[in-house]
Amino acid sequence: MKRVLITGAAGFLGSHLCDRFIKEGYHVIGMDNLITGHLSNIEHLMPLEQFEFHHHDVSKFVHVAGKLDYILHFASPASPIDYLKIPIQTLKVGSLGTHNLLGLALNKGARMLIASTSEVYGDPMVHPQTEEYYGNVNPVGPRGVYDEAKRFQEAMTMAYHTYHNLETRIVRIFNTYGPRMRLNDGRVLPAFIGQALRGEDLTVFGDGSQTRSFCYVDDLVEGIYRLLLSDYAQPVNIGNPDEITISQFAEEIIKLTGTQQKVIYKPLPKDDPMQRQPNIDKAKEILGWEPKVSRAEGLKITYGYFKSLPEEKLFDKDHKNFEHYIK
Ligand code: NAD
Ligand code: UDP
């Protein structure tokens, strides 16, 4: 049986990846320190013999007994609210955490895939973003802790590939959504749906003309799975090119949820990218991949998930107590 280590396993994307690898017949080792994730995302896997969970901070030395075929490094705070609250941990997991896992991969002869992001393009001057674009990132702005950690992560991964001949893969993930996102993580989709469910107005930042392109989680997981098994070591964008302004997105959520609330406008956060849309020609050509789930379909499933959550989760605005981790 092939063995895969998935870091960030209790998070949104990590938990869906665990599901996929279990389904494909792998032995899955999930690792997480639960700083932004929750065990409820993987509790259905706990009884399985094929699954084991290690509560561990990957910024510290990582030990896993036995052989490993693959490592997928998905541990990192991912929402702007989270990484502003825990900036040092964000920098550490992208740098020290990545270094530890690359060392482990080398030691085990495992192939390593890292979760990079469209944030490496910063506030892009090229549209749509191709993998060749180097980006427009402010290293000392609020997003710098995340963006630069991810850029360092890519550089470190490529160095292990070049100097140690390690098998590596780099996925640049564009905004992805679906069940198991944290309702209060501040990202725009859970923010809007949470507001609609609580009967609050929807907060659009800036004038709402900034754009994003949202990918449903199942499509993303398929793209990642194909990339891992491919022989392509350069970065690949995975995302859905269907671009929308944030104002239009708020209107879609109002329609979907049937809320009587309205849109209110709040200041645009510093360095908030004005436009974002993946060019996915590489993914199409190399992986034969493209997204299949429309935003209408994906939003319906995701809304169903949020509606099914117990009421206390809806009003629990800060169920993550970051203070505990801040030394
Ligand atoms: P998430 O916050 O739901 O999951 C991240 C998980 O990593 C959490 O369970 C958290 O507890 C864990 N974690 C954080 N630091 C850790 C550490 N030091 N040691 C062990 N575990 C740690 O976020 P997500 O949306 O699932 O994002 C997962 C990955 O995908 C991240 O690397 C993120 O940068 C990347 N990504 C996500 C998106 C997206 O749209 N969801 C877009 C681009 C990139
Ligand atoms: N946004 C918004 N209202 C919110 C949360 C986010 O208008 O309550 C905007 C945010 O300013 C950004 C976009 O929605 O332009 C996407 O934000 P998110 O935090 O989801 O991810 P980003 O793509 O910025 O990392």
C-alpha cells in the first residue's frame, strides 16, 4: 500500500485531500497542529485503519516512522484574517516547515508536492496570470508574511529539486471554496454566507470592483491529484477562470440565500489584489485538467453545508483562540 503524508490535514483543503487519497487506496498520515483547522473535518476518517492522525507543528522537526511515497504540504494559515493574526507562524510554516518536510522527503525518497498560491503574483500587472509572471508583491505589507513565505517555499522546493534531484511538484492554487471552510475565517465566501445566515448585511470591501475566480474544491483536488502523479516539476496554476467582481458575487449570495439583507461597503484592505484570474493552459495541456463544477452548482452544495452547521457555530465569531499560540 502506498503511503502519503498530508500536512494541514484538519484544514479545508487538507481534509478533502485525505478523503481522496483514502478513496484511491492509500495509507494516509494526516498531520496538523489545529491552529486554523478542526478535527471535525476528519473525524469520519479516524476509525479507519488506513488513516492515522499526528498532532504536530511542522515548523518543528518532523518524524514519521516507516516508508513514505508522497508528501503533500498543505499546512499554512490561508485566509488574510488568519495570517494577519498569526504572521510569524505563517512565515515559519512556509519556510521552516517546508524545509523540514523537504528533508523528510529526501530521507524517505518521497515525492513532495507543495501548496503554493496565486498570492505569489501579488496584485498582478498581468491578466490573466500565467506561470511565467513573476508577480507584484509588497514584502513589507500585511500580505507579505504569506506571500513571501509561499515564494520562499517555491524557491526552497526548486532548490531541493535542482541540487538533490528530489521529485517535487508545485501547485499554485487560486481561490477555492467548498464544504469545511471555517465559517469565521474571514474569506469572502464564508463571510457572505455567514452574514446572510445570521441576518446581517453583506460587507463588500472597497467598491467591489476587484475580481476573483472561484474554483470548487472537488475540481481542485482532481487537479492536484493529477499533478502529483505527473512528471512536471515546474509550477502549475489550478483554478477556475470564471472571473467575477466581488459586488456581483455578493449579489449571487443574496439570491442564493434569499436573504433580505443588503450590501454595505467597508474600506478595501491594504494591498488587496484588484484582479485575479488563472491562465490554465498548462494544466489543460500537461494534466488534461479543467474545472467541471460551475459556480452555481458549487455554491449550492457549499450553502447546503453551511446551513447544516449547528447554530452555535454560526454565532461563534472566534472559535480559534490564537493567543494560546502567540509566544
Ligand atoms: P486551512 O486554514 O483550512 O488549513 C490549513 C491547515 O494547516 C489547518 O488545519 C491548520 O491547523 C494547519 N496548520 C497551519 N500551520 C501548521 C503547522 N505549523 N503545523 C501543522 N499544521 C499547521 O486553509 P486551506 O484553505 O485548507 O489551505 C490549505 C493550503 O492551501 C495552505 O497552504 C494555503 O496556503 C493553500 N491555499 C489555499 C487556497 C484556498 O483558496 N483555499 C488558495 C491558495 C493556497
Ligand atoms: N472581501 C469582501 N468582504 C468580506 C471579505 C472579503 O469584500 O467580508 C473581499 C476581499 O477584500 C477580496 C475578496 O473579497 O477582495 C477575496 O477575499 P478573500 O479574503 O476571500 O481572499 P483573497 O483572494 O483576498 O486572498
